[in-house]
Amino acid sequence: MDSLVKRVLARSIQADAISDIPMTMRNWGIVVNKQEQLGDRLPSLMAELQSPDLDQQRQRALNREAYSYLIAPEVYYKASLMAGLSGLFLSILQQYDLQPKDQKAIEKLAQFYSKSGARKFKDFPTAFAKFPALLATSKTQLAITKDILGRSKIRSSDLDGHKVMEAGPFKVINTGGFSLDVMKTCATVVKEAARLLSAKGLSKVCYGEILVSNRVNRKKEILAFYLPSKDEMFIRADLKGHEHDALGTMLHELGHRLQEKFLNSGIKKSEIYRMYRVIQGGHEAAEEDAINKLLEDPATAPKVGDIVVDPKTQTELVFEKLGLRHGKLSAYLHLKDEPVNPSNQISVSIKGWYQFRGVPIDVAKVGGFVSNYAATDPDENFAEMIDRYCQNKLHPTQVAMLEDVLK
């Protein structure tokens, strides 16, 4: 296997443990076996703890033993990573020809063991109640992996011409036997992202490997993903027809890397937070300005008799008039084909009216959040701004704010 691929698969643990799948499986089996021993002991331990005849010394000894169950999730997770599971599943994807259902199962396991960790149970009753499920999960995962390896064949060649592909300063890694066309599409998106970032003086985030996978996050629609704990970048394989969206997502995720690796001082975190609050404070005013422009334009102003559909109820509604409700401008509507009277009348905010109409309220043009997602928190706002900044789609006032942070 190519040394670069080995290095990617072995990240965070011993390289020889990862590249040797049988050894890693044996190590995993040992970890699960220790969990099984705890499971075998649990009934008798619980019975003994409930005995009324315990002396203090024995009580303390049993409490120390019970603590093993309290911390079991955390211990199992750490022991599994030490056994090599953080790289095992990528190694399997790289080295084995898998059936589609088996590939999905291995990818699901890879996601499970790429989480930030597991917390201990909150108390002893919870630990005793939930430990059996933890044990069952670990045994099932081990059994599934053994079954898949037992019925799958190792690829005849680890390098078939497109396992690793250059994409500007990045190396795009094929983790699932994807075709040359798939790899080329991913590499094109990655290379363009690197070009746009470099043009803005942000080439320092353009390094390392981008791992290509069928799914890069628990949500199917995510096209790219950054894992801060390992400084790893992923991109989804099936980008055909979604290249433009994937480019924006890649820039967004590399924005997270920029913040995590290069702007993580207390001062910079404060600046990113303040920038978010400034935009947040101006967002409502920007939204109001954008709505006023829509109302002033004859082409987009509401007209008596206009019909819209409520997307939630699929009810057809007819526009009657504009008016104030609780001091805010609202659209008054009535149900289509129903008599016009107060009992048949409803009101929605003017923003809601335009949402029913499918008319975008582009607050970004007047200095609001660049997207609804940007309003989530300061980190997501920063990443969304980096995306728009690199594609020259950021409002000038926000360009100035962002460049102050980037200094």
C-alpha cells in the first residue's frame, strides 16, 4: 500500500496496528472481552450491593468495583481507539472490495468511532441499567465487522491509478474504491477551493489530504465536512450536478479550519463573536430595508386577490390588504373559495407573506447575515462569510469587518 495512504489510515494511532487489520480485530476482541467480563459480574455485584449485612470495608470495595460501570462508556471508547478502531474502518474501505450494504455498514461504524468521545454514566443506577446495552452494541459491532471481513475479498491492487490524486496543494484520497470520474470531480472542486482561498491570501489552510467518502457526516445532504479533533477534511463522492454547492461547502469547512488552527486565540475569538453580534444587531434593520424595497417595487408588492399556498397546510390563501398587527406590518388573508369575513381572516407577517410567495429577502445585499445558517452562531457565521468572501459575494461592509479579523 502507498505510504501516503498508510499515513492517512493510521492517523492518531500506531501505523502498524492500522495497516494490520487482523491484529486490530484481535485487539478489539480483547477490549470487548473485558466488557463481557464486567457484564458477567454485574448481576452478582448488584445483588451483593443490596445485601443488608455488608461491613464498611466490603462496601467500599464494592463501590470501587461499581465505579468501573460508571465510567464504562468512556473507558470503552478510549480503549477502542487504542486498539486501532479510529483507522480500522477506513483501512477496510481502502483494502477490501465490499458489497454496497457492507460498505454502508463500515462507513456507519467509522462515523461512530470518529465522534469526540463518550461520557461516563451520570450515576450508579443509570450505569447498571444501561451497561448491558453498551455491551450489546460493542458485541454487535464486532460481530458485524467480522462477518463483513469474512465474506469480502481484499483488492488485488491497492493502487489502481486513482487512489491518490493531486488537487493543487491538496491530495485527494480515495477511501472507497471510487471511479476515476468521481475522483476527478472531487479533485476539481478541491482545486478550485484552493485557488479561491489563495487569491484572498488564505493559502495557509490549503494543506494535507481530503478524504473522499460516500457520506461525510450523519446528515446525507452534507457535501463536505471538517473534523477539528483530527484536522481532517472529507468530501462526498457523489458530487455530480452539485459541484457549485460543494465548492461553497468546501470553502465553508476550510473556514472552520482557518478559525480552529490560525484564529483560536482569545483575542480572535472575541473579534469573531463581536462581528457576529454586530451583524445580528443590524440584521433586523437590514431585513426591514429589504422588505420595504420589495413593497415599493410594483412587480413584487402584494396585490388584492393574489393567491399563495401555505407550505405547511397546503391551504390556498387570498391577499386582502396590508395592516398593522401588534405594531408590525402584516398581510391579511382569507381562505380561497370561502366568504370574506373576520372569522375567515388570518394574518401573517409581511416576511411570512413573501416566504409564501417564494420571494427571497436578500438581507445579505444590505449587510445582514449571508444565510439563515450564518445566524446559527459566531462560528458558522464566520465560515459562511469566508465562503462568500472567497467567491466575491460578501457585502462591502462585511468584507471590511472580516478583513479586520483576518489581520
